[in-house]
Amino acid sequence: MITEHALLPVRPGREAEFEAAFARARPLIAGSPGFRGLTLSRSAETPNTYLLLVRWDSIEQHTEGFRGSPEYAEWKALLHHFYDPFPVVEHFVPVPVD
């Protein structure tokens, strides 16, 4: 399993609109093969910055599967115009610490 990490810099003053759009967009990603769950958190210090963490079975299910799907085009139309600048997305793998 991998975790997709993105800090989402939402244009100031559009936070409520972004959150409503994200609620509409969530089912688009949730139905994607390999999707295991997500969390969206808002920064306490910088309220227009959000942390998106998405769990996937593999990087490819995100980068090739979801991003190559018609649902991603809808996701993009609903959300991408809120970002300034556009977020950097990275993928993380678990590190055993036992």
C-alpha cells in the first residue's frame, strides 16, 4: 500500500466553496480500483492550506488508473481551479519501525 500526499493551497476566501466541491468530487476517486481511503485536513495555522492523504494499493492505480480515467477529468474540473499554485503530489511507502 502507498499513501499519496498533497498540500492543497486553495485561493484565499474560497475555502468553503472548495470544501463543497471536494464533497462532490470524493465519490469520483472513491470508486477507483485500488482506492483504500482518504483524509482531507485543513491547516490550523494557514486555513487556506489543506492536506490530502489518499491510500492506494499501488502508485500505478493512482497515476495510470485514476488519472487516466474519465472520473479524473471530472475531478479536475471540480477542483483544480481552486489551487494557487498547483500542488505537488508525492507517494509514500510504509517504513517498518518495529
